[in-house]
Amino acid sequence: MSSAQAASLVINLTDSEPGFADEIKELGGEELLECIQCAKCAAACPMVLAGFSFFNKRIIQAILLGLREVLLDDSSIWACQSCNRCTEVCPREVNPFEIIQAMRRVAVREFALPTMSIEGLKSLYDTGHAVYLAGAGNTRAKVGLPEKPPSTVAYPEALKELQAIMRKTALADLGIIPMNGFGVADTCEV
Ligand code: SF4
Ligand code: SF4
């Protein structure tokens, strides 16, 4: 189901899963129950401006209602820009951003993640960048920048360290992306 479809979604509360809030709390959303649904986080959230049906406040509400499958069936949780504005404005120190991250962990465990996210993870492992602009080297040079940015792309040893860390995460156990050998940042044109 797309976010646009979810705008007209009729939610059946008999689908509610008791204990879902506890699952989110265990995965990093510890302050979930502190939310008073004041909507300050929503007022600051770019996901609202972009028209997504679920955003910080509504994701929290859906979790509290136990709507696990509804959230897994919607792409909204992947639209969070990690700007952390919601965390800054929340009067209850709920940290909505971390709750969305916890919800993403649930989705990853269920393999309910979009292709774009899988590509981003693969790029992160291979280059150290979730979004990797292959072929940007000439453009960078034209504006006086080094062809490679001063990141894992330019420092292969740092990339190896990042890959070693990633291989120790639950991502490796899930096998969503190939994690053998070392990346391509030191061989690809940038
Ligand atoms: S997370 Fe914070 S800002 Fe957002 S609705 Fe709940 S209490 Fe309000
Ligand atoms: S961190 Fe995510 S949920 Fe919070 S304001 Fe930014 S985009 Fe919205």
C-alpha cells in the first residue's frame, strides 16, 4: 500500500497487536508512552509537507494502537529525513526520530523495506555513502574540489573499518546485502 492510498485508509482496530508498543520500546523507542499527541513534532516535520499519511505523531499514535501491519504495509517510515527537528521541539522528550528508527528495525526484521533502502545499504557498505554519486569527479574538479570527497571514498582504510563494523551488526545476520570483501570506493570513479 502506498502512502497516498493510506490517506483514505480505514483502520480496523481488531487488527491491533497487543504488545507492539513494548516491542518498539525494546528497539529504541523507550519514551513512547510519554507522548501526549500535542503535534509539535508534526508542525516541524518535512514528511507532513511532503504529504505522507504517517509521520512522527501519527506513527507514534499507530504504534500505541498496535497497528503493526498497517505501518509495515505503508512506505511512510522510510521517508523520515533524520533531521531531528521533532526531537528538538518535543516538550516531553519523546524523541520521535528514535521511535521511527525503532519502527524501521521492526520492518528490517520482517524484510519489509523498499528497494531504495536496500540499494542505500549496499552503497553504504561499498562506498561509505548511502547515496554515492559515481562519475561526479570531473564536476567536482571543475569547481575546484578534489575529485574524491574527504570521506571513506578517499580513505580506503576508513572504509574497511566501516565495513568491519557493519559486518558485526544484525544486518549481516539478515543477509539483505552482500557483505564480503572490501568496497569499491577506492576503485570507482567519483
Ligand atoms: S512526540 Fe512529542 S511533540 Fe510529538 S506529539 Fe508526542 S509529545 Fe508532542
Ligand atoms: S527526524 Fe524524521 S520524523 Fe523527525 S522531523 Fe525530521 S523527518 Fe520528521
